Amino acid sequence: MEQNANALPKVTLGQYKGLDFTRRVRPVSEKAVELEASNLTRTHAPFVPVELPAARGMRVTLDFEGFLGGVPIPDSRMENVTVVLGTGQLMPAAENAVYGHKAGEDFRFDFTYPAEFRVPELSGKTAQFAIALHTVEQKQTVPLDDAFAGTLGFDSVDALKESIREKKRRSHEANADRIAGAALLDMAGANLTAELNGAVLDQNAERDMNALRDRLRRSKMTMELYCKAGQTTPDEVRAAFRRDAERKMRSILAVRAIAEAEQITVSNAEVDAEYARLAKLHDTPEPEIRKVLSRDAVASAVTTQKVQRFLIEHANITSVVEGE
């Protein structure tokens, strides 16, 4: 929300403990367990040599060297390079040249460098590249049996499936908690009393309207057609954005007020742990995450998580498994 923290209104909390909520947990189906177990046999299938032409998904080992006017290009030679075709490990021109060739074949292809290549002497030049294809390998399907389970560290297929089942159960439980925490926070926000800045809410609603117009424009769609498809009007869309802006502001105020009332704090260690979690989740170096997210932003997110957990722990929760 685009409102300065110093301008946040005074808040009087309403009910935020003892809120009633039905927490719905998605069941783990045996079909999903079987599918993931089957996928593991493909993911961990070994590559074996084949005499087939190279194709997407196969693994190849090759030598690679570029020539310009018959003279080797400095630093262009690579030997015994192993790549899986279709994963972007080779430049597209080289990968396209490999397709259709078998192990043991030597071949060449031409490549024209961009007009403004990073190496000036190669800019706009057409080079010839030689490839010696040593091996072509294809994944060999393995059966889902106890032997396969053993390669993954399990005593049996049943133990492997139970591990998958438990992992999915924890995931479904965590997702149910996220939904419950967000819903309870919305309820607490709706119950508080505060004089919200209407001008700020209008600004945020208009910002969201402009963002929607931009998305529609990029999709070659008009607001009129969008509203017709949704059986609504621009004014109703704007009003919905304003309600959402108010809900978000009330949630922000609720987090601050509940954290203060219940002395919920966030330590430096918890902020650092969240940076580490985000880096692992997004497979991105932690320093890059820290460049994008300030400590205040991360601390605020962790505070919200802790307040939501508090609300869950102090709510009247009825948990049901969907479909039962």
C-alpha cells in the first residue's frame, strides 16, 4: 500500500482472538502418490548409449571448435562436453546441428555472429564450427520396484510411497494454514476501528485500474470487452479494487496492532533465516535476494507470518478434510 507509516491512523482492535474458522485440508490421493512415484522413475532413469539419431532429451558428449577462414578461433575449442539436448546448455545453432546425427559422426555448421558481438573481430562474421559427436545416450526406463526404491535410500516401494504421501500431507497442511492465517487476519482487520484515508484508498484503486488497462492493452483487449465478459462495469471494477485496497490496509493495521498488543517481535536471526529460506526457495544467491528485499520488508513479512500463526493458535478452528 502506498501510505507512509507515519501517516497510519490510530487503531482500536476489535475481536481478533477466538475467531471461528473452518480450515479445509486437501486430501492426498493415491493417484497423486502413484504419479509422483512414477515420475521419479523417469527423473532418476539412467542414460544408456544408443545408436539412434540425437534428439531432444538425449544426452550427448562432443568436441566443439570454431574456425574463421580455416583458422581456429581462439578459446573456441571444447572437448568432451556433455549436455542434455533441449535444456539450453548448447547455443541453439549448435544444438540444431547435432539433431539427427549419430555417435561417431563428424560434421560442420555455419554460424554468423551478431553485427555488434562482444568480440569486435567476430562481429558480423560467418564462422564454421566442427563437431565430433562421441556418444548419444537415452534415458532407460526403470521399473518402480524395491530395487529402484533402494537407489533413493528406501527399504521398499511402500516406504518410498509413504515418504511421498507424508511430504504431500505436510504440504497440504501448510497450504491450509496459509489460507486460514490470511482469512483470520482479514477478519481481524474487518473488526478493528480506524479512520482510513479515503484519498489513499482511491489512489490505490486507480493505480490498480491503470495496471488492468495496461494488461488489457497488451492483450489487445478493451475495458469494454473485459467488463462485458465479466458482466460488470468499470465503476464496479474500480469499487472492487477500492474494497481490496481497504482490506489490505486493514490487514496491515491489524498486524501492527496485534503485534504490539501481544508483544510479537522479530529478531535479526529470524530475518536472516528468512533471507536464507527465500534464497533456497527461488534458487537465487542470498546477496541477490538482499538487494531486492530490504531488511524492513523481510521483517514485516515475518511479523505478518507470526501474527497469522498467533491468530490460528487462538482461533476456534474446525479442520475438515475436503471430500470427507
